[in-house]
Amino acid sequence: MRNFMSWLGLAMFLLLAGCGDEQQEYQPSFVAQQAQPEKHYSFAIHPLHNPEMLLERYGPIVDYLNRHIEGAHFTLEASRNYEEFDKKLYAGQLDFALPNPYQTVNSLKHGYHVFGKMGDDHNFRGIWLVRRDSGIRKVTDLKGKKVSYPAKTALAATMMPQYYLHTHGIDVNKDVENLYVGSQESSIMNAYLGQVAAAATWPIPWMLFQQQHPDKAAQLELIWQTEPLINNGLVARSDMPKELVERVAMLLSTLHENEEGRALLARLPISRFERANDASYDVVRSFLATFSRNVRPLEPQ
Amino acid sequence: MNLAPIRLLRHFWFASIRRQVTLSFAAVSVLVMLLFGYGILEQERDFLRKQSVDYAQGLAHTVAVSSASWVVANDVAGLQEVLASIGRSRSLRYALVLSSEGRVLASSQPENVGLYVNDALSRRLLDATASEPLVLLDNTAMIDVAEPVMLGNRQVGWVRIGFGRDEMAANLRKVERAGYLMMAVSIAATLLVALALSGRVTGRLQQLVDVANQIHAGRRDARAQVSGSDEVSALADNFNTMLNELEKSERGLAARGNALSRANTDLTRFAEISAHHLMEPSRRLSSYSQNLRERLDAIPELRRDNEVRNSIEYIERDAARLRNLVRDIQLYLAASEPRGAVCEEDANAVVAALERRLAQRLLEQGAAIECGALPPAVLDKPRLNDLFAVLVDNALIHARPLDPAQPLRIHIGGERGEGLSRYRVADNGPGIPAEYRERVFEMFERLTAGGEGGSGIGLSIARRIVESRHGRIWIEQAEQGGVAVVFELPDRESAE
């Protein structure tokens, strides 16, 4: 009898225990301002790579800035394509940016100033890749063929290779079909897949492709390269605190002077960042004028 | 502690096998169904919980993977499109894409885009160091999961999905309702079966109980009529067989009892007649010896002859002894049967009357009777007189104080026991060793060569009277060192 009562009690307890955990719904709450002392700044990189790779290569540089600048927090901002980057840059949405030289020149008209640039200008040139089995040997072999570029506004990877074609007897507006495929890697892959006869890019993406896809890269060859120009610029919007811009410029331009900095630069890969100013990009303005006049007109940005 | 409710409960429980069987079945079925139902419900609850967690985590993972490049690009419009792709479930409470700092990049409530989450749960999420899926909230009301937005091996934000569990609760309620219904049906069915089974079993057992009651009421021919071939019918058959055997045995016993009774009656009659016939010569013997003594007194030379005188004294003494013996035998024979109405008698009055009758003898022996207040005795008065008389007589004959200077004191006391009256007749004589205290109740047993005037069956008469009323009698050591004869007379006649 006692055992029975114990079992009954246990059953009732279990039943009641199972019924007693009704809980309230939860809703997150929001505020307009973050309760943190740090000021947030965006640091946008033009679509040198797809966002994941961009984050992998440039994320540590931004982390480095965050560690060495108190009271400011930089967030790396990628863009899915050149158009998106251009739109944000020219709308003044970005605090700091690393545009290509063409975009650098254009940004000056939208409230930005140059405070530095990537080094290794000798690497800032356009290159042409073809499949080894494509049969393309001279520039005119491209006539009537499709060629790929990352984007219309890419200086080294698009405009300079197009200028190269122009100076080697190809009218890029008539003799070839131009495909703007969105990114450096896409342009290279189009050549590898045989979708185009040749792909335009620039040395750094090509080096990375060789590292990451050596078997595919082995089926491609660098067939032509353009003359070098000035490398990508570092710009800051005019309303950024001068001390902050100076601090960023100092940290980036001295990266190559320490072991950690060199390791970070090796990921990009460049040997250094350098100080620069708006006048540094006059050569680009000159090239663009020539390009617009002789190759294809550039839309005003 | 008040034990009455427990006793009541015990009585309620144990008073009926049918009740025990029915309630046991019902209780066990309720218990089993409760445990079973609870187990099923818990399993269902666990399953639905896990399912909702898996679903929420899967959805959060999908959104996180789809959002990664949009988060890095800070493309809130693109992220809003990603969120729109997950559809609008009725249970979805919120879906958020957060930057690592907690800024809302996209939300199922677009008005929150650009704001920062700041509640405790959200802050706990933002403070988390590990970039791994988290279950922030998992209760009966809702589930909230967070999935890190990873690009490569870098975390760039969080996706949070919150689902209400009202649908799960509704499902559980359905299961609960179904469970309760099944439980009720099952219990009802169990009760019906229990009632039918216990009714069949106990109904047939009740027949046996009825037969037993009839037998007890005197209907010796009553027999159980239980059909079937199960254990109860086998028990009924055995019960009937036993009753038949008992009846047969009872008839035999009655016949033997009657024969014994007749024999006893004959024997008693023979003894009474014998006593009567023995009494007559003893009286004549006394009478003739008296005449003889008177004649001898007239002849002086014979009166001085000691041999003649001693012979006459022996004849007179033996005649008296024979008369006493015959009288006590008559008393013994009559001791087992009432000689009047058995009712409550005043023992004090009986002892007082006895004291008056024995006044001369007490005076001669220098003895005294001390009597306390005695409780009433349930016995017919003649035998109550005999009982006290033989015990006092026994003391007067056998109890001689060791110190001749001390007078014999007979103390009669009594008290009430449970359903009986207890009496004690004690003296200050030499007492009886413990090993002989039972033996002296046998007829003609004497412990000493003396005891003149005693027949040797006084205590036997006392025992026969007491035991005829299912009482007890025994000997103890008296406080004053002598014998204490103790006897108990029950108020009601016991069957033991």
C-alpha cells in the first residue's frame, strides 16, 4: 500500500513537473547608438578579389590598424563588384578606401584626398593570359575573338590591356568582343575554360591564381604585358580627422619596417605602402585622357 | 497523531476483496497510463523541440552562408533580399543579420535596420568569443539561435533567428488531448474488466461466505452451489466436502456425547445413590456407637477400660470421617452443574454468612477471617457458598501457623479484572512448596499425614466449580507466608 502511494505520488509529480515550465516570449531590444566609446570607420577595398579572399588578404591589415589606433575601430568593407564600389565611393559613403588609380582620380572629385598608395608600381601593369593550346601568338590573332576583363573601370586589368591592344593594332570597339566578367579571378577562369580567347588581368591576381590553382595556371600562359603605371591609391574622405588620417598613413607606410608588417604585406602581396598625395595621380589623369580620346570614351564619374 | 482516518482507510481497503481488486486495477492502470502518457508526451516534446532547433539552426546557417559577402560589402539592401528569401513563417518572430558590433544590417522588421541590439541576451551573444552556432534561448515559448557569419575563417557578423513555439505547443496540446482521451478510455475499460473479474471472483466467494454464515446460524445442511471448473469452484467443492465430513463427524460426536452424557448421568446417579446408601450406615454407626458409649458409662469397670474407650472413639471418628467423605463426594459430583440461577451474587454476603456459620469452630481453633471488599461473582449462590466454604475449610484444616503462639488468620480479598472477578483466600500457615501447588488440586491428595477432618477433595471441588464456569484457579505464595488460593470467575461464559 505504501509503495503504491509512493508510485502514484511520483507519477503526479512527473505530470505536474511536465506542465509547469510555461515561459514568456522574448524580443530583442534596439537602440540608435552603440554604447561603445570607439568611433567606427569603414575601410573599403576595391574588388581586387572576391569578398572572401579580400577579407583573408586585407582583414589582418585592418586588424593591425585597430590594434594600433585607440578610440577608432575600422571595419573592412568589400564590394561585390566595381559598380557597387564606385557607387559607394562616389556617394561618399566610405570613410577610408583603397581604390584603383582610375577610381582614385575620380574620388578626388567626390570629397576624397590621397594620403598614400600601394608600392611596387612596377607590378601595376596589365597582362594578357591565353590558354597554352589556344594558338594565339600575336595580338592580331584576337581579332574576331572574345576577350574578358574584370570590369570596365579597372585600370590595370582592363583599361591598360585595352590600350595595349589599341597600340598593337586592335580596335577594341570592333575587332574583339569585350566581356566584363566582374572580378579578376572570373576573367582568368574564362580564359582557362576557353570561354574567351584571352583574359586581361594584372600581376597580383595572376600570382595568387598560380598559388591557389597551380594545375589550372599551368594550362595558361602570360603572353603580353603593358607598361607599368602608378599603383592603387589610399584615400580618405575630407571630413576624416587629420590626426587619424596621418596615423593610418604612418602605420601603413611603415608596415614594411617590421616583421609583422612584412608578413601582412606578403599576403597582398606587395612590398610596401607609400605616402602619396593627390598630385601623385596626375600620371593617371594623363593616361585616362589619352585612353578616353583614343580607345574608348570614359563616362564621367 | 490521530490514527482514526488511517484505521478507517485500512478498514475501507481490507473490508472487501472486490474493492481491493477494482481499486488496485484502477490505480495501477491510472499509474501506468500516467507514466506512459508522460513518457510519450516528453518524447514528443523533445522531438518537436529538437526539430524546431534543427530547423532554426539550419535556416540560420543558410542565411549566414548567403549573407557573408553581403555583410562584408555592407550591402544592407542585398542582405534584406537574403532575409526575404527565407519567407514569412507564422512562427517567425524575428530574423536579424548583425554586424560583429551588433548593428542590425538586415531584419525581418526593416525599421530596425541601422539600430543596435542592446538587450542582455544580445550582449551575451556579441561578447561570445567562439565563432560557433549558439542556442540563445530554448524554452516552451520560443527558440532563438545564432549563427556566425563567416567569410573564410573570419567572422564578420551574426545571423539570429527567433521562432515562437505556439505551433509546437498546439501540437503538444493535441497529443495531450489524445493522451488524456486514451487514458480515460483505457481506465474505463480497465475498471469495467476489473469490476467484472472481481465481481465474478468475489461473487462466488461470497456464496461460500453465505454458506459459512448459514452453518454458523445452525443450518448444517447448507451447501455452496458454485458452478464451473476454476479455483473457486474447486474451493467450493472442497468446502462442501469439508462440511459433509464435519457434519458426519459432528453426528458421531453427538452420538458419542449422548452416550457419554448418559453414562455420566448413570454414573452420577449411581454415585449419588451410593453416597446416600453409604451415608445411612455411617449415621447408624454413629448412632450405635453413641448408644454403646451411654451404656458403657453405666458400667464403671468398663468405663475405665482404656481399650474399650479407644475402640469406641475410633468407631466414632471413622463414622464421622466416612460421613464427611460421603458429603464431600456429593459436593464434588454436584460441583460442575449450577444449583440455581447463574447470576451476579454478592460475595461479601456469602463470606459473611460463612463466617457466621463457622463462628464456633473459628473460636475453638482461635482462628479469624479477615475479609476485604469483594467484587460480585457471577455464579449460582449455592456453589459460591461451597466454593468459599471448601477453601476456608481447607485453610482451617491444613494451615497451622509455624509459630503455635500465632493465631490462624484467613484473609479473603478480591478485585475486578478484565471481564472477571478475581478472589484470593490466603492464610498464614506453612505454605505449599511450588512443586506441589498443582498436585493438591487432585482428589485425595494430601501433603501431610495430618489434616484430620478433611476428606482430601476440598480443592478438587473448588477447581471443578471454577472450571465449570471456564474460570481459573491456582495457588500462590501468600504475603504472610502461607497459601493463597486464587480463582477467577468470568462475567460471561466463555467458549474456550
